[in-house]
Amino acid sequence: MINELTHQNNYCRYVSDKISHFSVEMLSAEYWQAKHAITGSAQGRGTTWFIQYHDDDKPENPDQQWVLRHYYRGGLIGKIINDSYLFTGMEQTRAAKEFTLLHHLHTLDLPAPMPIAFRVKRRGLFYQADLLSSRIENAQDLVAILSEKALDDTVWQRIGAIIKRFHQHNIYHHDLNAHNILINDKQQVFIIDFDQGEVRTNHSNKWQQGNIDRLKRSFLKELNKLPKFHFNEEHWQQLLSGYSE
């Protein structure tokens, strides 16, 4: 069940069966640092925190692995405004839209993170936001994997097939790149980071090809940047064959 909580200038939604006693502070890294629950971090536009959550009210349940991310702007404007966005309504905030989309993906049984909670903090005409989602355990992104080893053709085909599943459900990913595709230790494929993603039911299918083109550009970018990166045109053709099936 999805619940709401408003406290001062903070508005939150959270999945109540994942958190017994929710508080606004759970959407801050400082809260988890004080509890010694931070298990790691990753750097992008900002710091993404990995959290291990233990529900004291349900000790029989295994610990949950979460990801806490603060929303930061990209590009030149991000160097000026950094993490503030113009507030035009709660449902239009980055956090609310991604939370809702992740919930939709979960109902479709698509391999993506599960939403846990989000916070929107109002500051006059602007807002800042944070998102908690489940962590894909025992997984690495494609850049990390391909920097170390090559993938079998069957895995490349599986990647293409998973992207096709999302597209068949009209799921648009705003930044489909090699960092946002994960593979776990069972060779299962997941897609993450659906910030600015959406369900596109009233658009032409050109956006689907745009997703594919963007992904290939990201592979070529890493190929030119990294000293070792196991990617070539044959790998790409195997991905396309999986997408086409």
C-alpha cells in the first residue's frame, strides 16, 4: 500500500509494507549514516547511497537493500541551479513521476527497481527531491562488466530482448546507456534510472529507435574512453537480434 506523509514543507509517499515506521528523515543520507546502515556509494552527478534496512518490527524478514538518490540537474544549468526545480504541481515533480513509473513497471513485472519512498521539499517556487528504491543485488552495470570481460552472445541477445519488453509496454527511458543496464550474478538483465522516463502511448515509435541509437552511442563513448572495453559491432548485432525476436 502507498501512503502519504506531509511534515512542514516536506511531502512524501512510501510503500508501507516495506517500511513499518516511516519518517521524512529516511530520505536523507545523514539519517542512515547515523544508523551505520550505509553499505557503499557511487558517484554520478551526485552521490548515490547504498543502504541496508532492518525492520525491527519484523525481525523474521531479511534485510532490505536500498538505493538513496538525490535529484541533481545536468548540463550547464546544473552548474548554476544544481538541485532545485520549478514547482508546477506535485505530480509533475521528478520524484513523484519516477516513483509512479517504477510502481507501474513493477505491476508489469518488468526488471527494474521497486519504488520504496520519495520526498519533495518545497522552497518557495522551487523544490528539491530524493528517491528511495530497491537495489538490484549482486549486479554490475555494463560499463563495469565490459571493462573486465566480454559477454556471451546469449547475454547480448538477452539485453536486446529486455529492452524490447520495455518498448512493447511503451516505456520510454530518457537516458538509456551502458551505465543504466545491470546484469546480476545469475545473468539476469535489469534497467535502472527512470528519471524523466514515461509511458508513451500517444507518440510515434521513433522514440524507440532513439533509445536504441542513444545506447549504441554510449557503448562507443566508453570504447573510445576506456583502455579496455569489450564491445564491437558483432556484439551490437547480437543485441539487435535479441531486440528483433
